[in-house]
Amino acid sequence: MPVFPARDLLAQLEWRYAVKEFDPRQRIPADSWDALEQCLVLAPSSFGLQPWRFLVLTDPGQRAELVEHSWGQRQVADCSHFVVFAAPTNLGPESVDTLADHTAKVRSVPSASLDDFRELVKDFLDAFDPETRVAWATRQIYLALGQFITSAAVLGIDTCPMEGFSPPDYDRLLGLTEQNLTAVVCCAAGYRKDSDKYAALPKVRFPREQVMRRL
């Protein structure tokens, strides 16, 4: 399988930044967006439990309404695609059974062969109260967010991850509470506007020797 050149990967990561101004006229091609959705599906998670839902908001009116609940950030409305990453609020034994049953089907193995796995994960979750389970799911969601941002950069697509919003208002306006979900983080995707001054600013990172340790 061909390997993406390391120098090209680093060049794209240098190129990316959290876009402040998107060009609302530019749309992500359908094949590229399809690939990005599949990148989210392929994201890693602890136990492979995938405790998330990815909501792609396509209604311009709905997105415009969310701007005031997003600290006034226009990226929500002006980007090509806007994704809300939501965590389940009812994560529990049924979630584990759903994964185990699906695993048995995909891998063509008896469901009973996964009983030890079921018990392991159920015991793990049982040690948490509901609030802590959401916090754990949130950490898994950030793995998916990171994969999404990097994959987009490799495709030459801009992104802006966003924590600056009101989860209760998002939950209310998107009907998430009724679906046993809560908004955790969002990400706008599209193409930067020429007038976005942040595109030309040098990337500020601590030097490698300051943050890296080889033991």
C-alpha cells in the first residue's frame, strides 16, 4: 500500500490552522466529504466502543440560529460543513451488547465467544456514575476529532474545532436530550477566506526539545 510521504504530511499540518473566516461560497466536493465521514467512522476508541454520534448540520437556517449560542462565531454558518460531536448520556450494558453482537456478525464468530469481552467492558463502565461515563465518552470523542482534523488537512480542507458554544442550547435546538445525547465539541470544515489574517501568521508551537522526552 502506498505510504503518504512524511514531508507532505508535515507540510499539511504546518498549513492547517483554526480558521476564523470561511468562504461561504466554497463547498467541499462530495467525494472528499464522503471520505471525511468515513474517517470519522474509522476513528479509534477504547474497547472499540465508539461512544459517539456525529451530526452533520446541513440546514442553513438552523446553523444561523446556532451562531448566537456559539459565542457569535460565524464559522458555524459560513463553513461548508458543520459537525456536532455528541456523546451518549445512557452509555451502559446495552451499548456493550450492541457492539458485541455487531462484532460477532462482522467477524462471523459465535456471539457467546465474546462473553468475556462483554463482562470486561460492562464491569469497566459499571465503576462509573452516569456523569463520569459521559466524561469518559468525551475523551473518546476527542480521538475522533483529532482524526477528522488531520484527515481534512491531508485533503487540503480547512477546519476549526470549536468548544466555544453552549451545550445546553445545542442540545435543546437539535433535540439531542430526547435522543439521549449531549453536544461535546463541534468542528467547522470548508475553505478559508482570503481575508482571514490568521492564515498568514506563523504557527506558534514550543520547540520539540521542550515538549518531547525520550526515556
